[in-house]
Amino acid sequence: MKKILITGANGFLGQHLCLFLVEKGYEVVATGRGDCRVPSGDLHYYKCDLTESNEVALFLNVHAPAVIIHTAAISKPDDCNADKASCLNTNVEATRYLLQTGSSHFIYISTDFIFGENGPHEEDEFPDPLNFYGESKLQAEKLVKGITGKTTIVRPAFIYGEIWQGLKGTFLHWVKNNLEQGKPIKVVSDQLRTPTYVIDICKGIETIINKEATGAYHLAGKDIVSPYEMALTTAKVAGLNAGLIEKVTADTFPEPVKRAKRSGLKIEKAQRELGYNPVSFEEGVRLTFEGNV
Ligand SMILES: NC(=O)c1ccc[n+]([C@@H]2O[C@H](COP(=O)([O-])OP(=O)(O)OC[C@H]3O[C@@H](n4cnc5c(N)ncnc54)[C@H](OP(=O)(O)O)[C@@H]3O)[C@@H](O)[C@H]2O)c1
């Protein structure tokens, strides 16, 4: 089995990917900034600050992974806006350092935020990021496209899935927690997304590794829904009071960072070429809360 390096192993996607690929029998080498938070004894975890080029070069030399899945990033648009230098250092420069070896299959986890309005978007549509986070991810994509080795760009959107100790809850968990406590919530109905069940991304990436598929792939959900509709589905699946959910428009919450009204990703290319077959949003919510609904 191939040796796979997962960066950002303590993050939401990183932890899920580690567990998924270890379970499938791959040799997983994982890196993060702090102590290991991945609940698995079957992987090799190392602390590595990806913004330190020497540290990264040494690490790649010693471990020589066949595949690098680069999930590490400053992934919150508001944080990127608040500290642009740190955003560029982490999202762009760290990607440059990881690309140094050139001998691994490099799988870069990007985002729908590289696009602007009028989604859902196809893989080769013209990028038009609306905020600095999207701009930084686009710059990293350009570095990935610029090297001659085997590279793949994976774009998910609005990732959700199961959580455990050491993982922060997603939007769905926020909705469920509030409704369980009988608290009313206001949720935006004039933004459209294609939320992605995290295990679907893991399955899509495993196929990319095995097929050695290169180029760009959208690994997103198949349903186009607003956060308000996501909240209603969460209430339905969890058997909670949907009457507590108030429908509002995005201008109710003035944000420092611009976000698209109609975002989302088209997945036909991944369906056609990878056999990608994501669950429906309702099924994904069910799987997310399975066992504790
Ligand atoms: N979440 C979404 O809805 C979504 C949607 C589309 C695309 N994406 C992309 O998917 C990827 C994973 O997202 P996520 O939600 O799983 O992110 P996340 O939970 O924020 O995890 C990102 C990880 O990167 C690590 N990291 C940050 N700076 C680092 C550095 N200098 N050196 C080493 N590690 C560093 C963080 O470590 P610490 O824990 O130590 O801070 C964190 O664990 C990101 O590239 C993001 O852009 C996410």
C-alpha cells in the first residue's frame, strides 16, 4: 500500500481522512502543528510547522511519501482577512515548500471560494474570488498547476460530518445544539451551497489515489441548498422543533468578508471520471448524527 502524507491532520477533513485511509490499510504519515488529536493509534504523527521551509524539506526527505494530501490551511475567511500575511504564509508559501520534492502525487485541497457568483461552478470556469481566503487558495492552486509532477486539485464546499472529542462542531451541530436547548435561531435563506459529506470527499480522494487521476475535481454534495434548508433538514432528521428556525436574509448579519450568494460546485466530471457518488444532503445529515440523534 502507498505511503500517504496528510497535512492538517488535526483539522476537520484531516482527521476524517486519517481515520478513513488507516482503516483502508494505507500507511499514513500525518502532520499537524500541536499534539496529535487524531483518535487512532495506527498512524505515524509528527509535529511540523509547514511555514518553516527547512522543516518541510527535511520532513519530505526523511519520509518520502508516494502521495501528499495537503489539507492544512487557515480555512476561515474571517481569519484570513484579519491577518493577511499569516494567511499567505500558511495557504500559499507552505504549499510552495511542500511542492519542492516533485516526486509525490500531490493532492491539493482547494475550495469553491476560488469562484465568485453564479454557481454552481464547473472545474474549468474562470476563477473570481470574492475574499482574501479565496484569493490565497487560488494562488496556491496556481503553484500546484505550475509544476510538472503528478498533481490533483480537489475542491469541496461547506464540509460537514461526524465529530468527536478534539473536533469542532460544524454548522449542523450548532443548529442541533440550539434546537435541543429550545433556543430560537436565525438562518440565512438567500445563499446557495452544495454541502459536502466528509466521507464522500474521503472516498473520492481514495479513488484519485488509486486511479492516479490528475487535474481538477469537484468533490461536493449533489444537492443545492441554503443554510435555512440545511437547518430545516437537521431539525427533521434529529426530530427537533423546526418552528424555532427563523428565515432571514444575509444582510441580517453584516460580515467583514464578502461571500457568494450563489456558490456551489458541479460534480458531473467527478461522477463521470471517478464514479463519484455522494449521498443526498438528508442522508449525509442522518449519517452525521447516527447513533446520537
Ligand atoms: N471546512 C470547509 O467547509 C471547507 C470547504 C472547502 C474547502 N475547505 C478546505 O479544506 C481544507 C481542510 O479544511 P478544514 O475545515 O478541515 O480545516 P481546519 O479544520 O481549519 O484544519 C486545518 C488544519 O491546518 C492546520 N494548520 C494551519 N496552519 C498550519 C501550519 N502552519 N503548519 C501546520 N499545520 C497548520 C491547523 O492546525 P491547528 O489545528 O494546529 O491550528 C488545522 O488543524 C482546507 O484547505 C480548506 O481550505 C474546507
